Amino acid sequence: AGSQCLAWTGLNWFFCSLPAASAAVYKQWIPNTNFETASNWDKGRVPCANDVVHFEKDKVVSVFVRSPHTLTDMYLPLNGELVLAAGAGFTASDGSWDPACDSGILLRFADAEHRSWFDPALWQEVVPGGELQPSGRLFSVHEERVPCRHDDVVFQPQTSFRINTDSAQTAIQLRSISVMGQELNTPASWAGYLQGPSAPLQFHGNGTLQVTGAGCPDKSGCACGNALDGPRICAALLGASGRQCPEPACQSPLQPLGHCCGVCGATINLDFTPDFDLQKYQDRLVQELLSQPKYAGVQMAISKVHKARTFLGVVSRSSTPLIQIVLIDDRAGVQTGTAAEQLAADIMEDIAQHGEALGISSGKMEVATGSTSSGQVGSYPASRITAGTVMGLLFGLLLLGGILFLYRKGKLR
């Protein structure tokens, strides 16, 4: 069945209808502003018949109501909407005693103004059926836990929300957005939704969401696109009360690109050729290496990132695309990161043997474990030694020999 919505702006009221639920998507917003969610009320419970409901006058709200409710009184804000599911609504209490509600208190609706789009803790990955992505051996760096430019975004059917989209980007691009069960996967459909009454109540802030309908066109992968908002992501992640980066066991933790916290373990940066296929390579690593029993406690993140170029310590405006692999493990104490280090060594060995066929031109490994006082860096070419390298060495030796010969003849000073 469809839904109805009762909305108001100042003294102007209107009704609207909403479509039934349909598709689910890849990254799903966790919080909601539903009437029946206990955590949305200051007393930690849903209002009942003897209670007085109070919405702050100057707070904009969008509130989904799943079922009928009886209340003693309700104060509404100046701007907002109540989205009513089929059969939902409100009636005034007749003052009779209700054994399930004998307290009769004032309940205030919680403030949702500060829930940020760029808070990684407020998103979760889902499979196409809408179920949570099973927790496995793969994880994402913090910037990629927030929706990326080619991701699908879902707000759960029969839920309301309010989200702050403040951003350092002019536009926050996405493949599609699903709201109230309606999948919006074209620029035109999203533009139509933005013109409706609910969008200004659900989204606020200086960031503009754009739906492109386009997935990643590059088989080598696409960078997430959240780098400009990296500081905002880390501030949202670590600024909340009680949240902080875990204290690493290693003395010189690694700092992966796109991640807010230092990690113990290993990172590998890969240079690639046009033949590289990110999904196939990830599947290869999972099936042939990560799934081995000796790596049972290791987790891996792999994605394309852009690393800023530097020259003589000065950061250039240009950047280099590379494939970043981050490996961490569940070992403790002096053993922290050692399983990840061993897996990284196996990956580098595999690159040395098969890198050319996989579209990998070179790889650089960096390690930080609980047993070391500093990170260790190792670089490996895709093949053990190339003809170009041999010719370069021979040319260098010949040049050095020629200079030495001329010096001894007295023709160079």
C-alpha cells in the first residue's frame, strides 16, 4: 500500500502521496527520524496516550509515522511534515486511564540537525536485496565508507530522515538515490524529487546532491571522490563523544590514503597498465591468498586512490592514480601486524612472478608491526629484472668508464 503525507510550511498545509517500496541499494543511511523510534525522544521511549509531544518550534522535521497514536497534546514546529503510513494517524486522548501509560510526561523530539552526510559511522553497506553486507575479510578506508561518486544510496523504505550535506565539493555525485522505496537513477528524476515538498525537509546544507545514473566506466576502478571532504569525514568520525582512533601497538603506524587513523600491518601501492582489472585482481587475492587458513585474522582494503605528487618536498597540484592495498590483522602485542606483513610479502612475490600478465607494472610495500620501531619499505618490479633495466645499467657503466678514461688522459678536469 502507498503512504500519505501531511506537511506544512508556516500556515500552509498540504497532502501528498508516496510510492510503495521497491529497490534497495549499496550504501544505506542508518539513522531515522521515525515517530516510533525510541531513541528519537528525549526520554528514550515512544509517546503514549497520557503524554504531551513537543517538537521544537524552530527545528525543521520530517517524521514518518507507522501506526495510529493517541496523545494528550502535541506541539508542532513551524516547518515540517508527518508522513503517515496506511492506517497511521493521531487521535486526542479522552483522559481515561491507560495501564500502559500511567506516567503522563512531556516528551521532546530529538534534534537531528547535526547528522552529517560525511560521518562514516552513519552508513552501512547492503546487498541488492536490502540485507546488510555480511562482515567478511574486506573492509573500506574511512573515506570510502561514505557514498562514493559511483555508488547507489538508499534511505530505507518507510523511514524519514534529516541529513546535513555541508561539503567542500560543489556537487556530491552519486549513481542513484532511493527514497521511500522510489529509486531515482536519472538526473531528471532526481531533479523532479528536489522540487517536491519533502526534499528541503530531508536535506539541508551547502552541498548539492547530484544523480548521474553512471557507474564506474574504468575496469581499473574509479577513485571514490571524497578526498576534498577527507578532513570533514575524519572530524565527523572522531569529533563525536567517545570516538577516537585506537592506540596502535606499533611505534610507527602507517597512514593509508583515505583513512583517518594509523594502522599496524602493511600497505602496498601498485602502478598499473591499461590491462589491469581491479575486480578480477581483488578476486584473485581473496581466493588464492587471503582465504588461506594462516591468514584467517587478516582483513584487506583495496581500491584506486590518487596520491599527490611531490618534488623536493613541495606538493604538486597533480596526482598519480594507483591501487592501494591495506592489510591489517587481529594479532596483539608484539605480533600485531605480522600476519598482514606475511600476506603482503606473498602478494609482492606474486606480483614479481605474474605482475606483467595482471597489468601491474610495479609495487611498493610498507610495513609497520608491533615488533618493529619504524616502518619498513620495500619495492618490487612486476618482473624480476627487465631488459630496460639491464640496458640502463650498461649505459651507465659505459658512461662512467668513458668519463674516467678522459680524466686519466687529461682531457677532463
